[in-house]
Amino acid sequence: MSERPPSTPFFPPVETALREPNGLLAMGGDLSVERLLEAYRHGIFPWFNPGEPILWWSPDPRMVLVPGEVRVTRSLAKRMRNAGFELRVDTAFADVMRACAAPRPPVGRASGGVLLAGAAPREGESGTWISPLMVAAYTRLFDAGYAHSVETWHDGVLVGGLYGVAIGRMFYGESMFSREPDASKIALVRLARQLQQWEFGLIDCQMETAHLASLGARTMPRAAFAARVAELVKLPHRSGPWTFNL
């Protein structure tokens, strides 16, 4: 039996989110697969610290990356060719999440690696919001074919990567990490190029950062973002685990 009448939404309209803190929309609920998918279908994501109620967010504006607009500098292209990295997808999902949650030194966003700002660790902080509860919830999404990890390996060791959620032709980036310079950037570039080939429309990066802008991401008003999401999530879904063909 459904826990709610079919006409009752899990979330209020995103335009009712607070301006301060930017994007706070709702509190409470759970991290079930059903509720998480309903959230992402409307461009809403959870972000809360352990011991707090679950908080749901829809910031305005939204940082997005169009897959075909990812920017690769000469130095990054050289690293991609010569660093000896191996790129894999969906082979170590929980390990990537735990690595994103681990403490990291204050080395800056470019190498410390956050894919999104609103729900990711700041420079020199651990991703404490990626609690065991979150790891378990997103692992269930992974098992259901909606969550994915892109992993950078070097000599058989996981040195960088990212994870996120895909619905239809929309990808929602959650967080990324690097243990070697540029390892997370290379994972993002590989993801963007594959998603372009698969005709994905957007990679959601959530909040604006200079690091993301350097890779080609840009801001989009929430209304435009929500409208685009509504189109993309209705397109045929590519269930996981994924295999990249680039």
C-alpha cells in the first residue's frame, strides 16, 4: 500500500524555496529510493549533517555543465594522455562515496576536488554530510540502476573520481575527490564526453564555484533549470551499471 495518496506530492514547488539559506525547500522525510527519485526528478537534492533532520534543497541560480561544453586545457589534456590513469565506471561506487567523505588537506578545489559547492566539503574539510546513512541510501540507488561512479585508477589504486544520479537524460553530480592532481577533473571530462555521446542534456553541479566555471560550467536560473529537468527526466532512462564506450 502506498504511504501517501497518489495526488499528494513529496515536496512543495521549488519556487517556494527560501532565499536565505539559498534553496532550502523542505525538512524531514526519509532517503528511500522512491523519495530520492522524486526529489531528483524535480531538481531537488538532500544535504544535511549527521544528527540533523534531512534537509532538501533547490538553490537559485543553479550551476550546470552542458556535456558538450566541458573545457579541457592544454595541461589537462596532456595529463589525460600521459599520466597513466585508467578510467572505470560503476566498479567501486561505495568506495568513491567514502573517499568523497574522507578528510582532505586544504589544497584547493582544483585538486582537492568538489563537484558541487552547496552539498560538498569546503576546502580543507571532510565531507561529513556523506554519512553512512547517505552511503547506504545512494548505494540503494546504485543497485536500482540510478546512481553511478566514474573512477580514476593509477597502478590499480583508486586515486580520484565522482558520483552522481542519472534519470532519463539528466545527470546530477554529487561530489568528487582527488588523491592525485587532476584525477577528479579527468573523471569529469570522461563523464561529460560520454554523456554527450548518449545525448544527455545537462550535468547538474548544484552551486557555483570558480573551479566548475574553469571546466565550462555556468549558472542557470532555477526556473529555466526546472523546466529543462522536466524535459530531460522523461526521456528514455539508461539503467546501470554503465559501461563507457569512449
